[in-house]
Amino acid sequence: MPGACQDLSTITPTPRQQSMAQLERTSLLVGGRELLVRAPPNVTLRPAGAGVADDEAAAASGAAFLGARAAAASSRHVFSVGNLASGWRWLSLFRFKIWWMMPATGAGAAAVPAETQMLLLESTSEVGSAAATEHVSLYALMLPVLDGGFRASLQGSPEDELQFCFESGDPDVQTMEAVDAVFINSGDNPFKLLKESIKMVSKIKGTFSHIEDKEIPSNLDWFGWCTWDAFYKAVNPSGIEEGLQSLREGGVPPRFLIIDDGWQETVDEFKEADEAIREQAVFAHRLTDLKENHKFRGETCKNLGDLIKKIKEKHGVKCVYMWHALFGYWGGILATSDAMKKYNPKLVYPVQSPGNVANLRDIAMDSLEKFGVGIIDPDKIYEFYNDQHSYLSSVGVDGVKVDVQNVLETLGCGFGGRVAVTRKYQQALEESIAQNFKTNNLICCMSHNSDSIFSALKSAVARASEDFMPREPTLQTLHIASVAFNSLLLGEIFIPDWDMFHSKHESAEFHGAARALSGGGVYVSDKPGVHDFSVLKKLVLPDGSILRARYAGRPTRDCLFTDPVMDGKSLMKIWNLNNFTGVIGVFNFQGAGQWVWPVKETAYVPININITGQLSPSDVESLEEIAGDNWNGEAAVYAFGSCSLSRLQKHQSLEVSLSTMTCEIYNISPIKIFGEVVRFAPLGLIDMFNSGGALDNVSSVADSSATTVHIKCRGPGRFGAYSATRPELCRVDENEVEFTHAKDGLLTFYLLPSSSQDNLRHVEIVYRAS
């Protein structure tokens, strides 16, 4: 009350008050703990549900938006929000270059990288008596979002202040105030916190959707092949057929194909210039026509439609995507092209945000800044996409991969700013996809700015990191670490695409195991005839389907704030869930490479480091989700590489020792009691990385004479399960089969190839009553 002086230390806050984000004097409190101290007086905080109809979830959570006021209007502000309170450590997802995010970890505000788009923090305290203390963690999420025509990002300062940058990308779009710039929320489960927070923000802002509210493309469940690393821009019809044929003959038929860069009609305006200029202008080539180039029009291939018809009929491909850039091609469209004039193109020159150039510069952006981009009038962009996609659809194409998306943020001047122009392009793209393709067949690529992420109302698939680079041995571990960490944010809005890889490569097993955990598509970019089928057959069934897990693969809770690439002691663990099992991949990245940002002065020399860590069923979040109400906490843990079976209670652990660039996959199946006497846990196809992904249904029937466990499982392959006792018999599709039952309880038998349309086998495991 006015004039009243109240000692806050004598007040016991209610649980509701403790959960709320609160700005008290100069401190920001979350979950009853100080998160920020010495916040300046211009910093504001308002409840996340304020003014939003029917937003009970946001109000109940205590979530809030952080903002700030400035003395004068500007198109770009940098606001300090104070210092991080002691006792917090953080994980940042930041854009290390304009196109892509990667993770960083630390403590204190100074080290928070520029262009941080998600900051997850943890504070641990001890509770209980001196005799029995327990460590309890509180997690806080700081998520810079879009606010009107502005976009926020976080960064640290040399003075150890946490700041948020607030920018429109257009000098004419100005403000004095950031109102809902940084979303703040807290909780005791980081994965639940992220999911609930993203759902809240999507509902409040209305500019994007949570992944659960999107249509998922069906091609994600089929093995794919991409032409990029196989041919680069030299892709051609005969090479495409050769690649499909060699994979099919090896027993892993691709059902999904991406024809990447190299099929379009483009022009190099600088081909007559000197060599130095030509090298600089390599990313400034421009699109001149919507139809395919001469390589796809000739005697062996009449046109693109002829090729697509042939590869679908001859090679069994179900789905074909074509690559194009957001503006048609890397350098946009050629303004003087007769075919392009209808889209009112003009040549403009990108202007990057200071946040981008504070981190790693990109050679593609350097090229575009110098030679410009031929952009399409935003009022004509739907017409452009519709013309492109309707043509592709008419010749049998099923979808598109749209690349170079983040360049749009540098071209907001004169178009209402980066957020407004991104949203217009994104909506036009999504409308065209819906109009021209049967399902939501779109892969967003080079799109890791929050402008695009928080404008994705329908887009359901996005690349999760920078490219797989087969010629860069020290970047292999960085790639897998980045896709897993980036999936914490991206996986709530998209199905993260962990990119192609090479099956015949020194890191193929490593990449293959990671893709099995990703929850996204699995596709390679092998050169024709250059394959390792022993790797591929751990991922792909003979019908071309894959065993895709339910969620985005993400780091386990105990890995969130460690550096699995460079701290010399931490293993990387990635978890996921299937319908009846959990799965964890354990990787040793240490010694194989180093983060590309900050830039190091000397080249990295790989070394071998042996690391020992712990693996527990509790590393799989939400295991109870599949275990059921009567589960006693015991699980069967099957190690894929060592073929060993263990039984662990949920919070027990086993020791894992790995050398550099090695990994192990653990399939974790809750042990349940069937018919009151049979202790059993299905594992699935145990010669596949994600064995439990093959399980479609598990049930049982019991009477006085026998208990029969019924399983529907995809095949063929070696089926495995934990069985405490030896069954009397096993049947597959009503035919009795031979089986083995080991002392450790591992039950195995083979599911032979079948002609069934759905590729499901009916398994019966019979236990006679004693």
C-alpha cells in the first residue's frame, strides 16, 4: 500500500507466488529464486496471459514477458536486464552464423553468445535434513520471441550484464518500447518446461504452431536418398537412376528422393570476369526460368516429368522432392529475365544485423552482400511460389526443400522490416505447398532465425543444423551434438531433419546410430555404388521403411549443461521413445573435434580419449508414458553393440566406457507382468539400431491353462525380448518357429519375409500354466 513499508523476508510465499515470475525492486525471481539481479529501472515484466482471452495455462504457470523502455525511438535497441544471479548455469542455442544455431554452455552473463535464441538455465539446491539431503533442480527458460514488427535475441556484455537486442531490420520501423520481448517460465522438468512454454507462446502470439498441431509428411517413415553430396551441382538423370538402382539392388530401396541443387535454369552473370571475381560470385548465380535445365531435357530424359515417372515406376520411389531457394536460387531471380519480369524483381543488397557479424561470417553472405540478391516483390511472392510449385506438381513432384531462407532477414528495409517480410514469404510458401502438394511436403532449410521459426504456422520439417560435411573429419561430432541440442527448441515446432550422411564413411556407424534416434527422416547422399549396406540395414527394412521414434531426439537431462565435444570428460547421451520402448544412444565425442565458434587460431589435431559414464533407464524421460500404471520400475536394457541384456530398476545405472568416435545404443523396455505370472519385455528387431521402433502392438490373453503374449511387429529380422521364464512355444503368423532362450532371459527367433501389405507379423509367445 502507498506509504507502507513491508519486510518481504517475513512473508511466506504461497506455491502460486513461488512459481510466478516476479520483478521485485531490482531482482527478477522465478520459482522463488533470484534469476536476475541489479535489473535497471527501465526493465518491465508482465504476466504472459495478460490481455489474452482464455489463456489459463499461461496464467497458471506464472510465465511472463520481459520487456524494457528506451528514451528514444529506434529500429534497434540493446537493453540490459541485469546480471545473472549466482548459482545458475546455462545452455544457449545461438546462431553461430546467419543460417544455423549451435549450443554453448557456461555460467555468468558475459559468456552468453550474441544471437542467443534460447537460454535454458538450471539452479540446484539441497533440501532435507543433515542426515538425508537431496539435490533439487529448478529450470528457467528465457526465450526471446517476436513482438510486433520486432525480433529479440539475447547476448552477454563484457560488464557481465545479460542483454536483449530488439530490432526491426528497417530504419523506418521504430519503437521506444519492447513489451513482450523475452518469454520467461520455470519448472522442475526441462523437457516439460520447453513443451508447455512453446505451446503457450504459440497460443499467445498466434504466428506459429506447435508440432502436435501440424500435418506430418508421410515420407518421413521411408528411407531416402539425396543427390547433393553424390553429385553436387552436376546432378543428372542417368546418375539419379544409377544411384537408386545401386541402393535397391543392395536391399535398401529408397522410397524418398531429393533432387538437390543443379536441376534449375540459372545464369552466372560474372562468368566473363576474372577468376577472383568468379570465385566471389559463386553464390550470386540467379534463376532465369521455373522449368528444368538442359540436363533434364534430351534423348535419355525428355523432361523432368519423364524422369519422375520412370523412377517411380522402375525404382519404386514413392515421393520426390525438388530443391529450390527461398528466392528461387542463391542469388535470387534475374531481374532482366522475360520469364521473371511478372514478379516485379529488383536487385537489392543485404544488410546484416550486428549480431550476425559478431559471430562467424559466412562466405555465401559475403558473396550476396557484394553482388546482391534478385528479390521478388512481396506482393507477388505467392504467385511466384504457386507458379513454381504448380509446374512441379504437374510433372509428378511431391514436395520441395526450400533453402537459403534466412537471407530474408537482411532485406527487410523498405518492406516493413525483417519480421513482416519473413512472415509474408512464409505464409505464401505454406499456402502454395497446401495448394499444390497432397500433404505438407516441405523441408525448411538454412532457416534458424527466430523470424522464421516463430512464423511457421504449417511447416512441419526443418533441418536441425549445418550440413553433414563428409570431407571434414573434425566436424562429425559437432554435427551430431548440434542437431541433438538444437532439437530441444526446434523439436517443439518441427520434426528436426538431422541431414543426410554417407553410409560408406569413417563415421558412418556414428551418424547412422544418431539418425536412428532422431525421430526424423533417414536419408543418405552416397555416390552410386559407394555404400555400406551393413550400416544401412541397421536403419532400413527391406521394404524401404525405417523405424522412426516418436519424438525429436534430445540430450538426456544430465547432459544438458555439459560440453560433450570439448570438456574432456562428458559422454553425450541422446534419448527418445517408441510406442513400447525407450532408446538411448551414448556417444564419445571427446577428442574428435572442436567447436567452430569462437574461432581457434590453430587447427585441431584429433586425439583418442577413453570416457566412462553412467546409463540409467531414468535417462529416458517419460518412460512411465509407455510403462503403464502398474509398472514396478524394472526394465530390460539391451545393448545393441555388445548384444548384452541387463535388468535395472528405473534409477539404477550401469557403467559405459567408450573411446573417441564410438557409440552404443541401449533399447530400454519396461518389464511387465502378463497373466499375473509372466514377466516379459519386448525389445523388437534387435539387429536394428532402434529395435523397439518395430513394435506395433503388445497385448496378452490368459486363462487357466496358458498365458499368451501377442505382439504385432514389423519385419523381417531377428526378434528379441526379455522373458523371465522359458516359453513353451513361439508362433509367427500362426506358424511355430524355433527359438532360443538364454540364461540372462534373452528370447530370440526370426521373423521371415512376408508378403503382407502392412509388413506386420503376428507373434504369439505361449507360456503354459505350471
